[in-house]
Amino acid sequence: MLKKFLIKITIISVLFLLNLPIANAKCKFITDIGKKFTKSHEKEYGALPENENGYNELEIVASEFCPDDNFDDNFLIRYTFIDKTLAAIQLFADNSIDNSATESMKLMKYAKRAYGDFDTGGNPEFYNNFNIWEKVQKYIVYNRRLIGDFWEEEIYISSEKYYEQLVQYENQQESIEPVENEN
């Protein structure tokens, strides 16, 4: 009787463990694209920087939102808000000092695991391109390119609606020319 009970418990335990994910597949971002930055977010992460036209950016170390991915301080998340609504998420490697973040292949492996595999050629270490995934009401772009001696690597998440708003904002910023003092 005890033997049958132990066998059943063992089988149930094994089946339960097989259904658990081995690693957390995706980062747990502040909120999803199109959602508001709330008072509870403000309590936890501080107020968004003041900006007269409603465009705000908040940058946080990625390990806070991706604890299972071994991201160190060289991986950051930039949240872009328009009127306190999340318009874009950029998870990127900070290679400002050296290329160690990109050379670790952590961001590429995360992109493949979280959003789907893509062709990186014969040697992924030399991948110099981008890949786009279209998901329900959002798209994800993994971009890795060599500029001079430094790698630029990021995962960009947005939607068509917010991407267009961000482009409009950036175009407005570029069209505003600084006023020179006349003396």
C-alpha cells in the first residue's frame, strides 16, 4: 500500500517538474507596450523625468527585470514613454568601454530563446544584421551591428502605433533649431 502511494507521488512529482520551464524565458518588464506608468510604478521606480512634450525615458539595469538571464551591469533597459504610456522598450548591451557585453552572446541567446530562432550564419559571433518578429499588436527587432570597433546590440520592442509617434517626436526635435544669442 505504501509502495503504491510512493510510486504515485513520484510519478506526479516527475510530471509536475517536467511541466516547469527550465529558465524564465522572458524578462518581466515594468509594463507592456500601450500601458500607463502608474502611481505604483512611480513608487517603485521613481517619477518619470519632467518633459514639456510628454516624451520620457527611464533607464534601468536589465538584471532587475531579467534575474534568470545572467545579465550584468553592461545590459540596460530603456523604457520610452509618451504621455506616461509605454511606447518602446530597448534592451541593449552597453559596449561604451569594450565589446564584452556583446561578445558574451547573452543578448543574442536571450532574443532566440524569448522570441524565436533566427539564422546567424556559420559563426554567430560575427553576426552583423537584424531580425524582426511580428507578434500580436507589437513587433520585436533584434539588431546587432559593428560600427567602427564597437558593437551596437539591442532588442527593440514597440508597436506600429507607438513607433510612428516616436518617429514624429524625433522629427519634431530635429526640426527645432537652437536659437543663437545675438550680441
